Amino acid sequence: MPLKELTERRNLLHRKSDAQTVLKHALDDMEIGPVALVSSFGAESVVLLHMIAQIDKATPIIFLDTEMLFPETLTYQRELSEQLGLTDVRVITPNRNDVLTEDVDGLLHQADIDACCDLRKTRPLADALKDFGGWITGRKQFQGGQRAQLPLFEKDERKIKINPLTNWSAQDLQDYMTEHNLPRHPLVAQGYPSIGCMPCTTRVGDHENPRSGRWRDSEKTECGIHFENGKAVRQGAAA
């Protein structure tokens, strides 16, 4: 079945499904094929990680260590994986030769943000996902920008992206974490509601969009992991 038709059918099938049901069905969907959860182990990642742990602790979890993450994120990733009993967490890093060729001094982000994301996120993830038919993301509509009209299932080149939390609100996430007594990322309490690489993440004010601390003073809103028509999305570029 063509992927576009497959996503349309799954969106229709799950239009009233809760996130857990979407996850269970996606992980067992023979037409999609093998599925992995791509997790940043960021501010809200624990929700999906906990849901996955309740379904199948052996689900492949792909964690991109860009080698520019906060130390708190790396510690949180290790501790949370152990606490939830996740048995197939795959820590992916940028290609060593590519880094030595393109960013040996670690300053590429200052000259070309998109090139840095491509080197440290997009390419390593594409390689990690090559054997999967689909992947699960934690994106939500309330985050705005290109995500405002985000469907549950979407075609992404030759794969299917599954967004189980697309209709969740910020309060829904907090309520879930509280109900299940889940550990928060330590940087959230320090003013980081959205957490990426250290050089490109800043604290967020009380009345700012939670993602405004990512690539501040730049039009960039996505790292390149998520595309529209094969291109990284910048502010206002989404239809």
C-alpha cells in the first residue's frame, strides 16, 4: 500500500484513539514494519518512554548524543533508562570522520546552524533508522509552528512518522507525569522547558513559548530531523 494512503487510513482508524492505543497498534502494525521511538530524553520525553515501557521494554529507543548535550541530559538518559527497565536503548553519535572533517573545533554551530544539525543529528538519525519502517516522535500541536496541524500519522520520505501525543496539551503532560510519579529532567526546574544542545539552548521567560529558547534570535525552529517536502523547516515556512 502506498505510504500516503496508509497514513490516511491510520489517521482515520485512530481519530478517537488515546495515545497508548496508537502506540500499541503502531508497534504491531505489519504494514508499517519495524518501529523505533526516537527520544531526546528531554523535558517531556519521559511520558512516551513510560508508555513504551508499559507496552514492551524491548522496543528500540534511539537516543542521539550530538556530543554537545548538557551533562544533565546524559545523566538523565542513563538513569531513566535503568529506572524504566528499557532494554534496547541505542545511543547514536555523529560519524567520527565527518566530525573531524567538518567540525574539528566544535564551532560549526556558530557559522552554520543548519550544517551543524545536519552533521550531528540528521545524518546519524537517518543511518540509525535505515532498517525501520516507522518511528515515533514526541511532537505536539501546541508547540506551534509547523506542528500546529500535526497528524497522528504522517509520511516522511519512505517511512511513517507516528505522533501519539499530537493532541495533548502541556497540562496533559504534567498530569501524566504527576499521576505516574515520573522523574523530571533536572533542567526544567532551572527554566529550560525545551532542551537541546548546550550552545543552542537558552532559558525561557515565564510568558515565552516553551520552544523559544531553542536557536534563540534565529528563524530556525527545527533541527532537520523533521522535514517538510525534504527540507528543514524555518519559522513561518510551514503551510
